[in-house]
Amino acid sequence: MIGHLAAGAVRAAVADADGHVGDTDAAAVVVVAELALDRHEVGAVGLPQEKLPAELQGRWVGTAKGSVGQMPIDFAWSIKITKQNPDGSLEGTMNYAGPGCSANNAPMTGTFDGTELAVKATLEPQARCRTQTFRLKKTGGKHLFEAKQRNREGYLDPN
């Protein structure tokens, strides 16, 4: 992101050929600095982030390690965003129906920096599944958000 900051109007420090120092006819000079920010710094200075859809749904497909080796997976998941702050942090709930782990309207927190969506929720049963973080990126591909994690792929689209 490129922007410009104006420092204000200033008068010439020395008289020009016409004696225009402090004169109401003197030309004003505006000092302008160029400001370059990457997407992480934009959030850091408190500029509003892109508003996400309130509900996103998708699937995870691929393989998972089972008791008899690799097994195919294909299951649905969704998130509902109930609060999105200007700094990119968000809150909501998650539904997740994976092999051996699940979430049913589990409390979820996360962040969105304009490119990466990271959401975290505690899956059941807690002793086995614990708290998981899912990281997806806006890629401009087929889906709004996509992820490749080990031997599986996931996505989220607006509901």
C-alpha cells in the first residue's frame, strides 16, 4: 500500500529575487513524504481490514492416518464470525466433523490480515484432539480461502 503524508505548508527560508519572504504573495511549499506499508503494518496502525462474510463453509479432503494405515477423508466444516475487530482479530463458532475429532458450535478465535485467515477452536474429545489452528489463504483460486496441510486440502466459501 502506498500513500502520501502532507507535513503542511511552509514558507521559503530565504528571500527569492522578488523579496517574497513572509510576504502574503510568497509561494507555499508542501512537504510530502511517501509512506509504504505492507499488509501486516496496515493492521498494526489500526486501519480497517476487509470485512469477512459472517458465515463460511467448506470441506477437508485427502487422507488421514488411521489404525490400519492411510484412509480417505472428506468432511464438512464451517465457521460463523460473530465479531471482527479493525485489527483483524475475530471471534465466533466452529462446526467440524472430522474423523475422530469434532466441534459443534465450539467457541472460535482467529485473525485475518487481508490474505491469511487463521482460526482456532478446541475439538472434541479434548484428550485426543485438543485445540487446533487452521490456516487458510486467499489465493484467487476456485475458493475464497484454501489450505494445503500435509496430506489434505481444505477450503472455505461464503455460505
